[in-house]
Amino acid sequence: MMPRTFNFQRRKKMGSPDPQPRFGQSVKGLLSEKVGSCSGDVMALTRQVLKGSRSQEFLGQAARNMVLQEDAILHSEDSLRKMSILTTHLQYQQEAIHKNVEHSRNLQGQLQHLLK
């Protein structure tokens, strides 16, 4: 029969964990775990901040584009109003020309009747 210490040493050699790890080793492991977790959180936070700053740039560009579009819309609205006024004036002129043509036909008819 083998002594108990031999079994304990044999387990250590086979790579099985020590049933009661030393205090320093567990603290180092926990500290290493926490450092890894914190560094992962810092990287995630950095990515989020960079993404946020890019979002701000995109929002600023979108706002500038919107202002440009608003100016173009206002200019187009002004042009349409002016074209509407011109169309109305052209219609009045067309009606006046049409009346003058009718009046000149009447005068031509009267003139021809007088000349006969």
C-alpha cells in the first residue's frame, strides 16, 4: 500500500489542480482576470466613443446638406412663383391679341364692304 503523500504528489505531477491553492496564486489569477476584463471594457468603450464621434460627423454633414436642400427648395419655390406670374401676364396678352385679331377682322370686313 502506498502512503498518502505519494498519492498527493502523484496527483500534482499528473496536472490535477491543488485542492487548496495558495493564497497568492488565487489573487494573481483573479487580478489577471480583472485586468483582462477591464482592458476589454476599455477597448469596447473606445470603439463606442469613436463610433459616436463618427456619428456626430455624419449628423453634422447631414445637417449641412439639409440646409443646402432647404435653400434650393426656397429658390425653386421663388422661381415657380415668378413663373406663375409670368404665365398669368402671358395669358392676359394672349387674350388681348385674340380680341385685337377679332376686332381687326371686323374692321377688314367693314373696309371691304365700304370699298365695294
